[in-house]
Amino acid sequence: MDKKLLAPLVKGVPLVGSFFDLRRDGLGFMARDLPKYGDVVRIRVGPMEAYVVSHPEDVEYVLRGNHRNFIKNKGARKVLSEVLGQGLVTSEGELWRRQRRLTQPAFQLDQVQKYSVVMVDFTNSMLDGWRPGETRNIHSDMMRLALEIVAQTLFTASVGDKAARVGAALDALMKYWSGLGAMFRWWKYLPTPGASRFRQAIRELDSIILDTVAQRSASGSGSEDLLDRFLNARDEDGSRMTDKQLRDETVTLLLAGHETTAVALTFCFYLLALHPEADARLAAELDEVLAGRPPTVADIPGLRFTEWVVKETMRLYPPVPSVGREALADCEIGGYHVPKGAQIAVVPWMTHRDKRWFGEDAAKFRPLGQRSRQAPASVCLLSLR
């Protein structure tokens, strides 16, 4: 029998493996140290072993070419699902396909164009409160803005008096996931302040969303917002989403739909502040195309440099720097044997900073629209998943 070739194992500390490296500077560790081992490497965190994949062809194999052999990893199925339930981010198989069918009409082009008006209105309202020369916490501003927009498109109402409750609950969840709670499921049962805030945050979100769903189901609104569309959606057999499914999809959109957007916008501001020449060129394009009026969807094709700034920001600082999968059957990735049940991490953070695809200055912000010429076509998959 031929000996199966295993991916190289990253050297770590006995018993805990690469745990401390990931805790100290996980993204830096992956971008700096893992490429020394190759395009497919194994890392250990305590008893768990994961395969880290970064070559574009291997990424394409996992996410598209052989995607039926991979499901979402244990982190998504067991950790994220504690909050998101069985929404589109965490569900699998026929449940995922059914939910996709039911939610898809809410994201058709005409609906997205309606949402764009909400985005512009809330952004202008935020900017009206800014003053020249003041110092602002941009991340907090972007989190609040994105939350208000997603709440308006979901519920046709500003978060209003619930903003503080929703914001505090989401903040507690994100802090929990950025700590040990994301690695150890049992952590939430410990009598620690963070675990207690995590459990309370889930109860708070459930209370707000289930109450809203119940009120809308009883009275209706005719507003044709996302919640109305979810409530009115019917599958091929005439069935609708249960209240639990409505809750799961709504929480998924509230959490995943606002936090990732806020992160991308925050890093965009950060990079423009470090590169005044790009900031000036962006401002000049906006002045030329918009001439002082609010933007519309029709303006997007003319905002080429704006598009490059956004794409270059997301290349350097992808809001989701790692995507997890689990192998359903033995397979081969990058020439290495990967066994059934293996945990796999597809890491855009590494791929996007690889000099082979983005040149010697891959770590620099250069929104000139030329980066993609060097990269294999499959690199673009990373921004679509």
C-alpha cells in the first residue's frame, strides 16, 4: 500500500501546539510563519488538528471544484450556531437549500436598489452630526451606521430605543468569540463575567427579535421590508418559515450583515488616512461623478477608483480572514492526503498577501486596479465566499 503523503506539521509547544501563537497574533502568525512550510500545512491547537490552505487552486478546489465533499467546520456548526441557530451561515444540505430559496427574492436587484436609498439616507444623517477637526471613533461610528441600516431594511424602522440593547448584545457576542469561547465550547458554562454576558446577550437578542416577529405576524405592515418578505415567502409545497427559522435568519443578518460591513469600512478609513494621495484621488472622483448630489446605484459604474479602493481594502483586510470547512470523505489537497473529518481553514488573509499573486509590494495599499492581473482567476473566489 502506498504511503499517504501528509502535509507538513507546524512546530508547536507540546500538548497545546500553536495555541499561544494564535492567541498572541493569529493573523501575523499565519502570514509570517505558515508560508515557510508550504501551501498546505497542519497546525495543532491542543487535541485539534487543522489543515491551513492558501494556494488559489486549492482554495478553488475546496470552495467550488469539490465543494460537495466539504461542509462548514465545527466552529460554524457548533459555536456560531449557538447564536445564529440554523441560519444561512451555519445550516447545511436541504435545510440550507430551502432557506436559500425562501430568502433569495428579498435580495433581487430591485430590492437591493431600494436598500441603497436607505444606506445613503442614514449615511447623510450620520455625517450631519460630524464636525470639522473633531476626533471620532470610526469603528464605533461604522458599527452604529451599519446596524441602523440593516435594522431599517429588516424592520422598516430605526433601531431607536432598542439600539443600545442590540448594540450591547452584539458587542458581547463579538468579544466572546474573539476570546477563548471560540475555541472551547464549554467555556460558556464557566462562572466568568464574559460567559455570563454571552448568555445574557443571546437571551436579549432572542427577546427583541422574537417579539418583533410576533408583532409583525399579528398585525402586518405592508412595508415590504426583509422581515415582511421572509414572513410572506412560501416554498414550493406552500410551507413558510417557522418562527425559529425567522429568528435565525434575522439574527444572522443582524450580526453577520453589520459587523463585517463595519469592519471593511473602518479599514477603508484607516488606509485612506495613511495614504493621502489615494484619499485626494477618491475625493476628486466623487466630486466629478456626483457633483455634490447624493450617490445612486446608477453611479457605481462611473466610480472606478472608488471600487479599487474598496477591493484593495478588502484584499489587505478581509472582514472574514479565515473560512472553515470539514472534509466529508478522504481527499487530496495540494498533493497531500486529507482524511475524512479533517478541519480545514481557507485563509484569504494569507492568499491576499502572497507576493506570488500580488507582487513584491503585496502588503502595500495600492488601489490602481492592476493587482488582479498577476493573480490566478481563482483568487477572486476569496471575495465571493
